[in-house]
Amino acid sequence: MRFLSFIVVVCCFILGPTDAMAQSNGNFPPPDVRAATDEEKLKLNASLRTIMLHQSTGLHDAVVKKIEEIEPLLNGTFGATHPVSLQMAVLKAGSLTHTQKFSEAESILSVALPELTRRLGPESSAVIFAQLDRGENLLWLGQIDSAARAYEYAASRTAKNPSLLPAEQTDVKAHLAHLKLTQGRFSEAHQLAEEVLAARITQEGTGATGVALARALVSRSLAGQGHLEEALTLAREGIGIHTREDLGRARLLVAEGEALRALGRHQDAQKSFGSAATILLKVRGWNSPETLRAATDMRLEEVRFTGSVTRYNFDLPGSPLLACTAPADSIPEVYKSLIAGATIPFADAKLTCLRNARTFLVRTMGADNPLTLDVSEYLGDALLDAGDSDPAETETRTLFLARQRVHGADHPATRRAAVLYARALIDLGRDAEANDVLASNHTEGVIDIHLLKAARLDAEGQHDHAQSEWEAALRNLKTLPQATIPIMVQTLAGVVINQGLQGHCPNEVKDAVVGLADKIGVDPDNNEFGLQESKAVLLACEGKWEQATALYQILTRQAMRGELVFQGPGKAMILARQAIVLARNPASLEAANKAASEAASIARERRFTPDRDANGAPLGFRRTRVGTGVDPLALAFASQVAVNWADKQYHATRTKQDDRTWIINDAFKAAQDYVLSQAAASLLQSAARAAASDPQIITLVDRQIAAAAQLAKVEQSVIRSAGAAQPGTVQQMEALQAEVAALNTELRTRYPGYMATARPFGLSIPDLRARLRNDEAILVIQPIGMDVYSFAISPKSEAWNKATLGRREMDHLVTVIRCHIDRQNCPIALADENLFDPAAANRLYRELIAPVADGFGQARTLYTVTGGSLGQIPLGILVADYETGKPVSDELADLSSLDWFADHYALATLPSISSLRAFDKRASSATLGFAGIGDPVLGPPLEDLRGGTVPSLSSPNGPQGLAKADDIRKLHSLPGTRRELTAIATNLAATGSELLMGAQARESAIKSWPHLSRARILAFATHAMLPNELGGMAEPGLILTPPPRETAADDGYLSASEIMQIKLNAEWVVLSACNTAGPDGSGESLSGLARAFLFAGARSLLVSHWPVDDKAGAAITSETFRIMTARPDIVRAEAFQLAQKAMRSGNSVLGGRIDGWTREWTDPWIWAPFSLVESGDVEK
């Protein structure tokens, strides 16, 4: 109605306004410039009719285009600030809102509205409705407070405009009700919505679209208050009355879906949201944020009901793939993050999406906003799936309390939050607290908790207690409403499968699972597929290996049904799980090995090819509700290691060397491939491509990317043909697969340095030995699943072992060691005040290193690669021999006499096995001894803290993916770094030095600093940030002095990809910032920054694990460099080893005392903050 009124006004002005018409339409003035010519009138009228047509059919892009075509004519006729031109600008902004161009729309409205108000007055209907348009746009931007001011302005002025029609007054009130719903003020929204409904029935009649819209508002406000049956009834009454497929019916279907979702009827809710999305696609188009919202709700309910999204159909027809490739900056981006968070199996990408969305919503909409709470719910679930128990407990507790405040204790959303919180408490062993949270006996939640308890108790060997939990879960399952049983069946299946993968047999649920599986049958497109796999697990538990194998073979074929002729991740996942389960039976080892080998082969082929959505999720991968979140490709490699270890144990008497070598070789390669994060791999690939200077590399990489993209397109075509693909299409797909594989091989052969950075890959033992010298060996310690494996390879020997301690115990021991050293960042309570825990350090050595020590051969230099929490500590502080229980009289004296692992070998860390001697290291052309960068100008100073505990930097990053300078300024300044760099420069004065500190330590200055490429030794003494730690920045990086305003050239953050583009000649790069060695335990920080500097030309890096003492940090680095200069016969690792010995004793190997040494330097906090990271010298 508003749009038609405006068109009438414009048409009348074009034809010649009259005083009466002007008075009836808001006192519009005559044109500011001139009257239109006849030709211009015809053109304007034709354009306005076209705009009306596009507007009525939802073609908003076309509306914008047509308005932009006539803007010069309008401005030349009426003038740019004339109300007609301004209202046309408002109309354009409204269409931009509908195409998700919210910032562009806001830019127009922020200019047009004040001028329109000045020309027509604040009570003008044109101004009132323009304020409503702006309020809607601001809501989509998440600027809820600004939106509220716009809506309330419109409402307050409505009463002062007697010319407004009753229907227009009702329209204003409807917008205000929608605002209250968005704010979570459901009672106020309900009162307004009831008034709107009553008015519209009187004004328009029962079947009108406006009445349908009002019914939807009332229904949603009732659901928000917990009156779910009443809300559902009202929505369905409206759907029965309003049969036209228009906006009114679509919103009624959304209201129905919201009520069904709250009632736990997820399958029915998914159908309602899907029907709404289909209608909205027709009437509003895919770009409409309202269409995206309905599509999002449809997918989320599909995930809740089936545990997956529709195979290979992530979006409605014609829509782009959903992704959250950058931090959210609008509500539609939040919807994309929600879908990604619900469907991506990769924990790092999933958590990044959800954290970015939640951060945006907390900042813009508020912590208690309903949408914020929805995102927090998915984030809590994702943290639980990822096994991040402590963050999960914090997130779910906060969510539970907020749901109680917003919805009340009995609302279904509050009960869901209670279940998540209880799950987190169970994970932490706080069962009594979990029971208290679920005291009101929420049946579905209780089943989840019983299943979790049963799984944990079985894993701990408490099978009697576990049996009672299984039985309780089954009893409760029988009491559920029919609509919710499929969800809990999926949960049950997921727990049984995970139990089987861990070697436990939940026989207590055998009859129930087998009975349900036999009744339902096999269908990979619903949750019963998992039920069949759980039956296979239980058959194996009973020793019915042939039946289990036969069922797994059926499941493998069914998993391929959606993947058709090419080998996909769904098949790899089933094969991997089959291998792990069957490996428990010696007679099934051959079948297990075949399955594991095929799974690993598929995973290697698909890891770097785009059979994934934009977030890296394998298409068709399904997710179960309890205890999952596994990268299916990583599981393929885990199965290879597990099966080979079982083979080794079952055939321990093998006499043929070839047999023994084959078993360890395949496991060694798989263990390397297991650790490759898809997110990290994608980041490294794009960064290395950007930094590559060789045009031949660029050409090959571009060819590979183009071929892979074309392959993905053709594969999707084959998939969507549902088995009816033309033979020519299949042949094209196979040819592209061969082309991609050939290009990968060529890149790996011709440019190993690039591939080691962009696409790290597992080396075989023979290939590794070709890179090792006679006095070198490799030690790999890698957690895989809940187990920890160690590998030792030297030129003439090898060994591997699975530790008797599991991953959790290893994590605990690492935490204990780290906490004694760095109490400031300790997450646990320590039992003593000792500076170090040698017993814990010795236990790790005995479990992880001693069993494979024979594999080191005659090595003096030991290259190490560690995974998981071991990245938090340098391996050199492990203790090889220790008398447990020895009384402590003088701890410093005892520390000085410990048998440190660092004394046994010269240790150097590799970013990955494949990086060993993969980089092109020509002779250094450095002409400057030392260059140091640090002490950036930041916030208030804080001594002895670098990285680690930093202020919360959670706001989204700046424009174009830049870091936000304001966030960087919140970090503490580090005056100690100035002293450290100055001390190093003084110690190396003979070789010449240059320093860039304070205000000079700007990113733009560093990139153009000539000394950067001249320095033999380069040091950065500043904060280092982990991926996503700085406002959602996906890359690790170094903090510098921020500019007044961030730009592409200087945002104060030197990221890994920017480091790769710097050309270095440094023998040494020192990163004296405690996050650089990966204190999060993931190793991503270490590998990301280390690969970046190695790719840029650095020979080696010293990276710190904890805050570095200024004097000691300068001493150990300077001593290392002095030894290396004086002893050209030794390698860098040996120089570093000798420097650490000197730090403990105070005596330099070169003679004399270490300046400033005290006996406190025997503490590992002083002498062992650094690890040496390198890729190996090319020439000694």
C-alpha cells in the first residue's frame, strides 16, 4: 500500500502537481529544478510501471537497477533533495535490504531520512514509513538498539498524523510487535500482535494476507511465552484459512515450525520450515534474508531429526553453498554460521563459525537475545562434541541460566539447555550436579545423560554400574512420545558405535538395538542407517564376525549410493569404522586391513580435492548427537594405525624384516596424515599460493585449482543425476580426477618446498631415510583418538609403540608439568609449590620415548614432531631417569642434577615430517648480524607477560578481513621486550645490529625495512596470537604497533600469509612470544607460524612456550648464536643444546661464565622456554 501511494504521488508530480493533491500527500513541494518534458514524462512513467512490476514479483535486484537508471533524470528534474527523489532513494534502500545489501541500504537511509524529515516534517507518512524501513534494515544488521529507536520514532509520530489510514496505523503497530519479538519481549509482543490481528480482521477480512501475517505474530509471541499448543493451534487455523501461497502463508508456516520445534517434533517442524522456504523462494527470492532464515530453520531441524542434512543438497534449488568464510557481520551471516556449525564435522571450522556468530550477536543484539541463545546452544553442543569439556561447561552453564531468565524454567528451550549443561557436567565427572540440573526429570535429557554415563563407566571398566545406566536409558526411551523416538534412537546408535570404536561392548542394549534395526531396515538417508551400524558393532561383540563383516559390506554399498561412481568420504567413514571394529578379531585382520587401506587411500585422494562445501565439510557426512564431531578423513588414517598395531600384536613373532617394515611403514604414513587439519591445510594452500614467486609454481597451482574446481562441478552433476549420468559425463569426471592427481604429483616432485607448506603429506620410511643423515633420527609422538603412538626412525632402525597411558592421562601430565612452570596460566590446583614435577616428566618419558629409544640408532640430532597437548612443552624438559619418591631438600640443586632428555640428544622440532629438507635453502647472503623488532605501542604495561593471558578480544575483525586496530590497542604493552632486544643487540654488537621498537614497530615500516632481508639473526619480541584469538582472525600472527586506522597495508597484525611474502636470509628467527609454540595444545600455532617463516627463507626458529625472562631470554639466544659462530663444525641443534647446558650451569662451553647467571637459572622456566624449529640444513 505504501509503495502504491508513493507511485501515485510521483506520477502526479510528473504530470503536474495540484495544490489539492499536494495537500493530500504530505504537502509535497513542486520540483526544485524544472518541470519534466513530455519525453521525460513518458520515460519516467514507463520506468515506474516496470518498478511496480518488479516490486510485486520480488525482483529486488531489478528494482535497484531500474531506479539507478532513472536517478539522473529524477535528480535533473526534481533535484537530489526533493522528496520524490528522496523517497525513490528509500525505495531503493528497501530493495537493497531484501537482497542482503544492508550496509549499502543503511548508507542511503542515513542520508535520505534527515533530508526527508526536514522537507516534509517528522510526522509525515513518508518519514514514518521510511523509519520503519530503516528499522527493518538495522535489525538485519543486528543493530537492535538503533532499530528500536527507528521503530519507536515511527510509533510515536503515528498518533500525530491524522492523514494516516487505519491500515497504515496498524502496519506501524505490526512492525513494533515484530521488534518486541526480536528483542525477546514476548509478553509485550503478544499484546501488540493481538491488537494488530483484531484491527486487520476488521479492516481486511478474515482471509486477507494482512490477517495471516498478524496470526503469525500472535502465534510466535505465544510460543515465546511457552504457550506452545495454543501457538500451534492458532498457526494451523491460519494455514487452513489462508491457502494462497504468499507471504502470509509462509509466515504462518514459520510460526507453526517454531511451535513444533519447541515441542520437540523436529521432523514435523522441518516440513513446516521447508514449505515456508519454498514459498518465500517464489515470492521474495533466494537473496531475501527471510528466505534464508526459513531455509536455515529447515536445515537445523533436519539435523536435529536425522543427524544430517539432505545428502548433497545443502541449499534450496538455485541457491549458493552456505558458508561462514569470515566473521558474521549481519543476521543472515549468523544463519549461515548456524548451518555450518550444525553440519561441519571439523571441530576447528565448526567452532570458528559459531564463535564468530555468537560474538557478533552478543555485541549487537545482547547476551540474552533469543537468537544469541540459539547460537550459544549450538556452540555448547559443538564444544561437547569436540571434547572441550571446560569451555563447554562454561558455555552451557551460561546458556542454561540465560534460558531460565528469558523463557522460564519449564520452557522446552530451557530444558534443552539443561540437558547440554548436564552433559558437560557428566564429561567432567560431576554426576551429582548433573542430576540436580535434571531434577525435574526431562525424559529426553535423562536418556542422553544415562547413555553418556553408561559409555563412560564402560570405558572405565565399571560394567555393573554401566549396565544400570543402559537399562535406565531403555526404560525412559519407551516412555517418549512417538515423534521424538527417532531422535533418541539416533542418540543410542551413536553411543553404541562410539563404544565399539573404543573396544567396548554395550551388550545391555543388544536386544533393543537389533530389534529396532531388523524392524526398520537399511536406509542411508535417515538416522536408522546408524542403527544398522550399531547392530554390526554388537554382532562383532558377540563374536559373530562373519555376520558383522557382511552387514558392514552392505552399509558400505549403501553409503556409496549418494556418492555414486566416485570414492567419497561417506565410504571412507564406514570402511574406517569397520576396520577398527574388525581388528579386534585375529581372523578378521585381513578384512580389517583391506578396509583400512581403502579408507586411507580414499582420504588421501579426497583431502585436497573440493568434494566439500565452502567450510571444508565432506558432502554427505552425517553427524550423530552424542560423542561425535570426528573428521571422517582423519578417522580413515586412525583406522590404518589401529589395524596395523593390532596386526603387530597378533603377529609379534614375525621373522621377516619386510613384514615388520610394511606394518610400521603404513602406520607411520597414516599417523602423519592423521594430524592434517583441513582448515589449516586450506589456509596454508592459499597463503603459499599468494607468496609463491616462481611463475611456474603459480601456473601449476592455478591449473590444479581450476581442474579441481571443474572436477567438483562435474561430480555434483553426476550426483544430482541420481545414477542417470551420461557416459560422457562420467568419462569427463574420471579424466579430471586423473588430471588433478597428476598435477599434485608434479607439484610434489618439482616443488617439494611449496608442497611441504601448502599441502603437507606423509612420508614413507624409505623416503624419510633418504633425507636423514647417519647421525640423525626422527621421533614422532601422536595422539590418535584416545590412544598415543610413538615412532622412532633412523637410517638403519625403526620402532613404534602404543603407550599404556591414554590421551587424557598424557594431557593431565602435560598440564601438571606446564602448571609448575607457568602458574599464571594454570587451569588446575597443584598439590605442592615446587618449581617442577620431575616424576610427571619421567612418566611421560617412560611411556612415550623409552619404548622406542632403540629406533634412534646412533643419532646425535633428533628431529621431533609432536601432536596434541605435547605442543605445550619442549620435549627437552622430560626426565630420562628419576627416583620416584625422592625427598626434596634443595630443589634448585636437585633440578641441576636431573637427567634431562635435552642432554641425551640435540633436539629440533619439525613442523611436519614432510618439511624435513623440503625447503630450498641457498647459502645465506645476510650482511647484518642482528635485527630486532618488538615493544609495540599498546595498552597499559604489564611485565613478564607475552601472549597467554590477554584481554578478551572477541569483536569481529575489521573491513576486508583486517585486524581491528582498537582490539590490538587493548593488549598490554611489554616493556621487558625492549630490554631483551637491547641485551641481544649488545651481546652481538661485534656483528652489527638494527632495532625497530615502539612507535617504529609498525607493519608498514617492517615490510619496507631493508634490514629485514639483510639480517642473519632476526628477533620478534611481542605478543603472538593463535588462530581466531584476535577478533576471529583465522591465521596466527604477531602483534605490532597498530595504525590510527587499519588498512590492507597495515592493520597492526603480521599474519602467517603476510610473513610468507617476506624474503628472508636469516639463519635464525627468534619468536620471543609465549604463544608461538602452541600453548592451546593444538600445534596449529607452531606449524602455521613456523611454516610461514621457513617458507619465507628462515633456516631455523627459536619459539617460546611461556613468558620469557628478559635477561635469561637474551642470554640463551646470545649464547646459542655465539656457539654457532665459534663452532662451525656443529649443527644448530647442537649449538642450542650446549647453550641450554650453559644456562643450567652458568659455564659457557666457549669458556667463562654466563653474564648475570644465578642458581635460579636451573629452573626450566628460565633455561627451557624455547624450542628450536627448523627443516634441516641442506649442507652441513
